[in-house]
Amino acid sequence: MTETENQTPEASEPQQDDLDYKINLLFPGVVVRKDLVKAVKGNAIVPSYVLEYLLGQYAASDDEATIQAGIDTVRKILAEHYVHRNESELVKSTIKERGRHRIIDRVTVTLNEKADVYEAEFANLGIKGVLVDSPVIKAHPKLLVGGVWCICDIEYFHTTDQRVVPWILGSIKPIQLSKFDSDQYLEARRGFNTEEWIDLLMQSIGFNPAMFSRRGKFFQLVRLVPFVERNYNLVELGPKGTGKSHIFSEFSPHGMLISGGEVSVPKLFVNNANGRIGLVGYWDVVAFDEFAGKKKRTDKALVDIMKNYMANKSFSRGVETLGAEASMVFVGNTSHTVPYMLKNSDLFDELPDAYHDPAYLDRLHYYIPGWEVDIIRGEMFSEGYGFVVDYIAEVLKSMRSQDYSDRYQQTFTLSPDISTRDRDAIHKTFSGLMKVLYPGGEATTEEIEEILRFAVEGRKRVKDQILRIDSTMAEVKFGYLDQGGAWHGVATLEEVEYPTYYNRGRTKDDGNKAETNPLGAASTDGGQSAEPEPEADLFQGHQEYQQGQRGVSFDSLLVPYLRGASTITIIDPYVRVFHQARNVMELVEGIARAKDPADEVALKLVTVENQDGPDKVQRQLEYLFQIKKSAGMLGIVFDVELADPTSIHDRSITTDTGWKIVLGRGLDIFQRGADSPFDLSTKYQKYREIKGFGITYLREASD
């Protein structure tokens, strides 16, 4: 954790910029400084929207004195009323002694059919069987499904009848906004230009917009579309740590995040035993976390019901057909690089087999390429002002019944090649982003085109992968015509970067080569390595290098011997400090440049723990972890083994192609340089002076 992350608002007050000033001016009382959530959360395991609800009550201001007073109030409320599980007995005692006490807890209600009463269970307090009146359930039906965070008054009254629960629900208030002024929201939106509005939304999500590209911001904002669009089906697959599930667990009281392993027909749709409706009947968004995993068990009946619901917005309860509006979101982790997936399978490769089905995949409206989303770092979080999340959540919910899908049709026409299902998917994404970005419908032709291209790209990513799985499906020409009749093809970024792998098996040019890349993405030279040249006769034997010599680099010294290897092991006890870790990273870079982007290399480092104390060990491990993350993006699976110092003898590199390179000094062959960004030796190894060392190349039988 950095020093900045440890600071509280009392220690560091962010300087308010022009945007923050405008946000407070036009949206008084419904915005909050986003870094305050971290300041008040402490060890309370509570969603951000609960904390922001409280901050919105007491600290929705740009006056520092008011903010500090509000923070103190919220901290006091949490200290007195939030129930920590390990303090539940103390809270129960407080209720008993006082007779009545207010708490903040997650409440779930079930119907006791035998007694014909509703009974509440309090997650952290650990009590259940608390009677709830029917009007409360009619006003807040979500209490029946999944549970809701609430502020409650609990009373205690003990009787000699052991069948009677002594806990009494005095009052209950779900933590969410009761109403908002839609006209005021639309009027205030007109006070922001598009860039400012996007940045306001990014800060509302909790991110610093300065850390994201325009395209990166759009990927964050498309995650909001399920909240503003009915029956929207979104998938996001990508590396770990990119915040895929954050919005669906923390952002809105109208969304429910569940583990992919917990999905069942009764929980999701209907329990035929008692007729009780599942999650889709009560929540605006149902998101499935950890959805990927080829070997995960899946219920075929669930898959069939889900496919029908995603297509027709309905499901059956016995002989009765029911409709629902819940959007479905599927998020999961990938374990391979994009070129690897494109070369060997498809971009849905990580899904369980039952979902790796064209009929299911064709119901997905948008595929967020998670590999394009940055891994979340501390500096990416916002210290600026954003909407209190329950406010923006209510705004988005209120717009679900509106349809903006026709707003592009005065200026653009979708390709006639696009099927009805493709068109519906594009329309829903376009409509959702219009409502998020331009709720008043006031967008320029260029802004409309930007959203349309983005919507087309996400559906194209889905359809192109389906074509890989089912070759009988007709290829589609994705793009649109402008008013002058000019054709604008749309390509996904991975298609631009890896055309050979992306179009593997295509029988014709589909006309999607865009004249400009999506959202200004930079054009590349195709991303594939040229066919490797035949391996020259590599030197075998021993060589000596003199101290002070220049012109030596890993590219000339090591990389030619590592080319073509799928398994490489480095044994070097001295990868302990920064410059030694940098040497490893530079070798990783050389290996990545030499291999086909679609191939994966398993690189193992056997080294020794730093002997200079726990702080140095922690720093060493941080360096190695950063290398692991960066290497993974290049198709190199980096693993580290910390060995006993006495077990390491020769420093060496071995490969499954039969090479063993004995390294006299290990990888630490360069003398310490100036580390100046203006010194060529900082970037290029061949300009650095080396230490004296010897190296021996041995060719052994390959595995």
C-alpha cells in the first residue's frame, strides 16, 4: 500500500478542480467525495452503496468543515449501529438492556407457511424468526430474495412461552433512495459537455478518469447498461483483478451478485415445490461471478431455461408462463492470452461446456474484452466528486422503461446483412449507452456514431466467435451506412491486431476492415510475428566476456537459444533487488519478442529469498509478482520457486529443446548505470558496460 493510500481526508484534502466545482453546483446534495468511503469503512464488511447512502445524508457537500462533521457522524453511526458478526452478542445485550436499539444489517425474509407469517433473519446479528408485517413485504419485496441492507429498530420482549421469539421488529428502512427529480437530473446534465459527463460518471463508479483512455472509459460505462436496459445480456471475460464484478456487488441496491457455482433453477427462476419466484423476478440485474471454468458442473435444465429466458424474457412455473425484466451478466477469468485463444479455440474457450453452445452465446448482446481493461491499481481510484451511488442507481432504474434504440436512424443505417438477433443486440447496447451518456437525447452526429460503432463492435465479437464454433452459420458483414451512402465497416480490436488468427477458417473477406479503428484504437501492423527464420547453427562451448565491455545483450547472448522452447527454467539465487528483477523482466521481454504471440511459454525461476530482513523479502516478492502479471499478458506463464540456498549450485538456464546455458554470474551481468531516462543504456542493454563473466552453452537431448 502506498503512502497516499494510507492517508485519510483529515491528513490530505484533495484540491477541488473545475469539474468538481461544477458537480457540486449543479447536483447539490446528491454527490459525495469518493475517497470518503475508504476513510469511513474501516473493517465494516458493508457495500459501498450503504456507506455512500450515509455519506449522502451527512457529508454531501464541498465545504470541508461540513464534510469532516459528516464523516464523524457517519463513523459514529457505524460504531453504534453497524453490527459486526464478532460483536453480535454485545449488540443483542444492548437491545435487551435498552429495550430498543437501532441497527444496520442485511435482512432476509422468508414465509413460514405452517404459521402463515413472514419471518426475518439478520445476517450479522445472528437472529431469525423475527415477525414481519405483510405491508412491509408488499412495500419491499426484495426482502424475500437475496436479502437487503436495512436500518432497523429492534425491540426485546421476553415471555415464558419458549415458542415466541423475543425479538420484535419496531421499524425497517431499506437503504436506498426513495425518490428523485428526473427533470432536475436532465436539466443539470445540460450543464456538462460530453467529456465532463463521462468523467463525472467515472468518478461516480469510483475511478479517476485521468487514468483511463476514452475507450477504457467506455468499457467501464457499458457495465452500467444492464441497470438501465431491461433484459440485457452482458458477458465479460478477462484476466483477474480488472474489477469485473465490482459494479454488480457494490454499485447498486438493484443488482445481485452470486457465485456461478451457486446458480440453480429454484434460486434463479422458480421453485416448483412452492411456486416461489427466484432472483429474476425481484432484481434488475443478476450477475454471475466466477462464471468461467471448463470443468465446472452445470445443470442442463438450468441452461435450457436460461436460454429461453434470455431470448424470450419469460420462464415457466408449471403451466403458467411468467415474464421478468432482470438483465443477466456473466463475468469470469481467462487463463490464456488473446492470440492463444484465437489460434487454438475461441474467445469463449473458458466457459463451461454447457454454455459453450452457439444457441446460448447467440443470446448475449455484448462481450466486453476484459483483456483490454486495466488491472486495478491504487492510483486509479478517484478522490473527486461523484453521484451518491443509490441516487444514480435510481436514475438508471427510472429509465429502464424508455427506448432510445432508434436515435441513430436519422443519420445511419445498419448493414442489411445483420440478422434480427444481431440488430436487437446492437439496439439494446446503443439505447443503454444513450441513456447513460445522453439521457436527454441531445447528442451530435459524431457522438451518436461513436456509440453505434461501440455497440456494433461488442455484438460482432460475440458473433465472430459463434462462427468459429458453428461453421454452418452464415457470416455477417458488420457495419453501417451514413446519409451519403458511404459504408463504415466495424472491426474488433483483436481482429485488427491478430488478423491471421482472428480470421482463421474464414472463406472470404467479410468487409469489416474499418477505415478507422473502434473509438480511436491505434492501427497496428497485424500483431503476428513473421514466419521464424531457420535456426542458424548456434555456438556450443564456453565464452568469456571482459569487464567494461559493451554491445552485449540478452537478445544476442540468450534469446536465440530460448527460441522455440515451451518450458524454460532459470536457476539464479540472486534475484533479490530491483536491478536483478529488472534483468529477469528484460529477459521475459526478449522471450516474448522471439515467440509467436499465440504460443505460451512456461518460465520458472528458481531463486533464494532475500536474506536482509522481512522488508527486503516483501519488496523482492512484490517485484516478482509484478513480473508475473506483466509476463502473463505476453503469453508467458511465470512461476517462482524459493529454494534453500544450499541446494543451488550452478546458475543456469535449461529448456525443453535441449539447451543448457551455464551462467557464471547468473543474469546479473550489467554494471550499475545512471538510471536516467535520457541515458540510452537505461533502455538498451547493448549500451551498458558489463561485469566480467563466463558462459557455457551445452546441447543436450531435448524432452
